[in-house]
Amino acid sequence: EDESEEEPKLKYERLSNGVTEILQKDAASCMTVHEKFLALGTHYGKVYLLDVQGNITQKFDVSPVKINQISLDESGEHMGVCSEDGKVQVFGLYSAEEFHETFDCPIKIVAVHPQFVRSHFKQFVTGGKKLLLYERGWMNRWKPSVLHEGEGNIRNVKWRGHLIAWANNMGVKILDMISKQRITNVPRDDISLRPDMYPCSLCWKDNLTLIIGWGNSVKICSVKERHASEMRDLPNRYVEIVFQFETEFHISGLAPLCDQLVVLSYVKEISEKTEVECCARPRLDIVQPLPESCEEISSDALTVRGFQENECRDYHLEYSEGESLFYIISPRDVVVAKERDQDDHIDWLLEKKKYEEALMAAEISQKTIKKHKILDIGLAYINHLVEKGEYDLAARKCQKILGKNTDLWEFEVYKFKEIGQLKAISRYLPRRDPVLKPLIYEMVLHEFLESDYEGFATLIKEWPGDLYNNTIIVQAVVDHLKKDPQNRTLLRTLAELYTYDQRYGRALEIYLTLRHKDVFQLIHKHNLFSSIRDKIVLLMDFDAEKAVDMLLDNEDKISIDRVVEELENRPELQHVYLHKLFKRDHHKGQRYHEKQISLYAEYDRPNLLPFLRDSTHCPLEKALEICQQRNFVEETVYLLSRMGNSRSALKMIMEELHDVDKAIEFAKEQDDGELWEDLILYSIDKPPFITGLLNNIGTHVDPILLIHRIKEGMEIPNLRDSLVKILQDYNLQILLREGCKKILVADSLSLLKKMHRTQMKGVLVDEENICESCLSPILPSDASKSFSVVVFHCRHMFHKECLPVSNTVSPVQFCNICSAKHRGPGSAILEMKK
């Protein structure tokens, strides 16, 4: 374990998925990063849009040659691309907006305005031998203007806000787009380096801070406002170099990280075998800038694919603002560097086996960590201490780490038992809140009883008597007293145990041992249910019926779950208990109905079908599986029917039981025509089945359907009697229909006469009645005038002229109000005229 090793600051992973497929056939030449996606350019002139996992979302065939640079605006909706053959394209990713231009020289750089999405910022710059600014003007025409020329090829450009920074063979310039004035020139330090092999790296930390890396020199420049008194003919802004330092290796890329810098360096080293200078793995360093130097915070060598063949210009460093994500681009690989979080810090501590520190870090950051849990780290710490043999310290840590988790406490106790160190953990076992299973404490007591009588006596004094089953411990002590009857320590401990249970435990143990008939009376009389929780099997072996009755009568003292758990290893007794519980209440033990299916099938098949009929909680699929495995036909038929699979149930009755009467009874219960059809098809070549159908089918299915399907010459037992019965059943049906018809006709005639009498009665019409349409009085104020009133049998009244004209041929009209609800005889018309 290297105690002096420093923890890394970044973690790395390759950008895979679609990127892997691309770089198997092509090579990366450039990349730009947006908060929503990535844009990757290749040597074969392709531009790929990727999601942050590296999956390809879109592909553009821009040129047959290398893509030199890709630029995106802040919205991520517009892209600028330039290539080695002089092509420049600026287009909208989600619109038809597009610009094409081809120059007679390679175009190394392109940069669109950060606010290109806005109509009055439709600007971009390109750089080959000149730095050109394109602006969209009148009638959407693009107007170029030269910003700079005459100092060699433009190698890099970065546009931030209203400032454009670019690098050519002589140095770095910054242009203020508001005043269209160049405000600085930062000359290149090492002119011996070829600018095409060791290009300049530019990066805006914010709108006014530019970071320049060239060769092995880093400069951090701040753009400031010039005081009005200093203006004269000078630009209103100037640049001040606030930090400047040199690095050990040549710079391939720069990115800000808070107040620090991330530097991607190209490294060469002397080979030990050939003693020739060769390309080494690139380095990613985090440095703290100082006025004239820097402090290295971390340094990592990156194993990128094909690093032996790469040059300084082949590497690029891009970053995602606000996410601390850094992308290292090389021709055959893209590596993502992420700032390590607290989870990574804990991972490192665990890897170095610094469990105490890891536990402390997790407790401090428990609201922010996502990968780790305090409990898991604590358990790993306990395991580490046990492996080192520090058993007492491990047991002491259990108190803090395990807390009130009884399951973990019990697991750790069993682990200490396996390594023979129960005594080490005995002093730290919880005694109140939580309390473990009595078996745990009993196991520890037995360990001491076998090897340390004094330690056993101490635990009995210190531990409350309700932590363990006194009776079991008493018996263990009695057994040891048989070997050493005069041992004073054991006798004193036994007396204390009897005191805890007021001697009732001893009596209970004796009764159970002797199987005395008064054992149940003793339990009831002295309310000893807490003492029998682990003796349920003994009680049921003694008298299962009495034991079950007692347990069911005292569910509040011994829960159903506890009884079932205790009987887990005695399924025949478990069945007796659950069966009687079900008989008392179909719902109390519903959680065990699934278990009861297997228990009934194994120990009490006659009650299985009644159980399935009465239970509304047992899973039908599970019951069907068990019944099919055991070939329980009647139960399977019932379950299939209950699950809606009546045809399979009928098929099983016919093929397994060969019981035509049962099949017919089943078809009658289901009252499904398709089932009758299946039954007829199955029976058509079986004379005994045909006889049964002929005797019973008449009242449910037309017998002709069956008779027509009987093959000529087939001998059918008792055919004559069956046909006679069919005819008798048919005659009976005819008589019933005729009787019903007579009753129906008589009732209809009686009701018709009653309705006729009702409708023939007069209707009182006076001044209080109103027209339901115009709401004016139904009778005119002047009785001498003629009028016409329509009165419906529903007692709604209308002026005749207020009723709509009927479109039907029939002269009968209906009440507008009632006909909206229903049409009936009560709405017929009665017309009154004067």
C-alpha cells in the first residue's frame, strides 16, 4: 500500500458506440462540443453529429478530403464547416438556411457568430490566407470583407461575444466587432517551431479572458476597457497579460477548470531500446496559473490508440462548459475526461483500503453521493478488520455501522460464529432497540456455556431475561449440571434463570417433556404464550387439535406469521394450522393461500377442491400448475373453468375422466354454444357418449344437430329410449311455449284496454294552463275568438300554431317535450277546437 500516492483529479473513459465504428474506417480531424450534442469531423470529409454517449444521430458528406474545423453557434442550430479543398459551408441543422463557397486554397478555420440564430447576427469568419468576415445583407446576399491578411495562413480562430481572436504565423490578434478595431497583437514566442506542426491553441474562459497556448508557452490575457483620458486615437479596449508561464511539453490544447487550467501536452521521449526520439503517450495536466509560473495539480498519461504515430497537431482538446467534461481528440480515439466526484473519491479510498476515511467521507457527503452507501462501506470495513484479525475492533464497529438493522446484526453474528469469535462480539450485541432473534443470544450463551462458565454467568446477569428463551437455556444448564452437579456457578445461574420466568418456565418445560395433559391449561392460566413461541412444534406434536385451537384463539399473542414460520420445517403441521385458520376465516391467512395449495395437494387432497372454490386469494396459475403436475383432474377442470378456459376444461373431462354426464353437466353450467359443439364433435364416434347426449341435450341444443351427424350403421345403446325422451322433451317445450303465449296475449289485451280507458278520459283545460312552447296562457283572454289547442296524453298543452309542422305522412303528432326522452302511447295527441 503506497501511502504517499496522490489521488487523481480526473477520470477517463473512451467515447464509444458510433465513434468506435467511425474511427475503424476513418480518422478524426476535429471536433466541437455543444451542451446538447457533439460534432466530429473526419479525414474523409464527413461530419457526424453524436450524442454524449457517442451514438451517431446525423451524418453529413461535406467534402472528399479532410475537415479542418467545425463551428457551432450557442443555440446549436447552425453549423459552419471548412475543409482542406477550400470548401466552406454554413447551414442550419433544423432549417433550410445554407451558404456555400469554394476557395482556391485550403480553408483552415471557420467560426460562426455565437448569436447566429438571430437575424441581425448572421455573420461568420473563414481563414485561409486571409481572415474574411461574411455578413448577410440586403436580399439575403452574403457580403465578404477582409479583416486581416499578409501574415501567413490563419491557423485558429475563436469567437466569443463581440470579440474574435485568431492566430496566424506571426501571433494572436483580437478584434472588437462593435468598433471593428483590432485591439491587440500577442506575438509568437518560439518562432523556431513550424506553425503548421505545432499550431496555436485558443480558448475563451469567459467573454473577456483569452487563454493562449503555443509551443510550450501559456498566456492568459484579459480584455479591459481603456480609460476615457487615454483614448486619443487608440481602441477603447486593450489587452493585459495577467499570467504567463511555460510548460514542460508542447501544448496541443487548453481548457479552463474553475481558476485552474487543463493542458493537453504532446510528449516525445527517448526509447530505451533504440535510443531514438519517439512519440510518447500524451499528457493531460491540471495546473494552477501563477503570475510567472504554474503549479502542477495533477498529471495523467493517456493511452490513446495510435499515439506512437501522432504529431502535436493531431491532438485537440475540447470541453463542455459548466459540466467539467473534457474531450481529448486524436485520429484514432476520443477520450472523455471527467472531474472526479465524491463517489470517485470514495472508490479510491476503498481501493487503497482506507476504510475509515471512506466511511467518514461518505457520512459527510451522504446527500450527494449516488454510487455508494454508508452501510456498504461500513460492512466492507468490518470484513477488512476481520480479515486482519482485529476481531474486537470489528465487533466494536458493528455498533456504529449496523445500528438498528437486525438482519445485518444477525448476519454478522453468524459470521463471527463461523470464525470462532462469538465471544468477541458478545459484549456489543444490542439489548434494547433493537432486539435480535432469541436464537442469536442463545447461540452466544451456548458458546460461553461450553467453554467459560464465569463468562456465561456474567452474560445472564447483564442481559435482560426476555432476550432469549429461558427454558432452552435452563435445559442447557441442566444438561451441564448432570456432568458437574456441584458446580456453584452453574447452579447460581440456573437459579437466576428460574427467577426470570417465576418458575413457570421450568414447569412448562417439564410438562412438555412429559407431554402432560395440563400443559395447555398452564399456558392459559399463567399467560405463558411468550414462552411457547419456539415450542409450537412440540405443542402440536403433543396434541395438534388443541394446540391449533389455542393458537387461533390467541392470535394477538402469537401471530399467524410467527406460527407459520415456526412450522416451516413441519409442513404437515403447518397444513393442519392453516386449514383450521381457513375454516374460521377465509381472509385472515390470505398471504399463505398460495402455500396452502401445495399443502392440500400433499396432505389433504379431498379438501383441495373446496379450498379452491372458497378462496378468493389463491393464485390460479400456481394452483393450475400444481394440479397439472399431480394429475388432479377434477381440480384442474375447475381451475381451467374459473380462468375462462372452458374448452380445455371440457376436453380434460372427456379425455381424462371419460364421464359424459359430468361433461354434459359442465356444458349446462357454462351455457356456451361452442362448448356444446365441442362436446358433440368429441362424442360423435363414441356410442355411449351419444346416448348420454341424446338423453340430456334436448333442453339446451337442438337434437337434430346431433342426430344428423350420427354415422349410418352405428350401433347406439338404448337409441329408441333416447329418441322417445327427446320427443317427450320437445312436446313439453311446445306445451310450455303455448301456455306462455296464452298468458302473454291475455296480459297484453288487458293492458291495452286499460290504456284505452285512460286515454279516453277528458282533460281539464283552464286559465292556469300555459302553452309549453310560447309559455302564454293556453286559453285566450277573449272567449269569443276561435282558438285551437292541442293537449297530449302526457298533459303537456300547446297552441296548435306553436307546434312544428309534421313532416311525416301520418297525421299523428307527438309531444315535443316527451318525444325527446322517449316515444310511447302516453304522448299521443288530443286536439280541442272551438
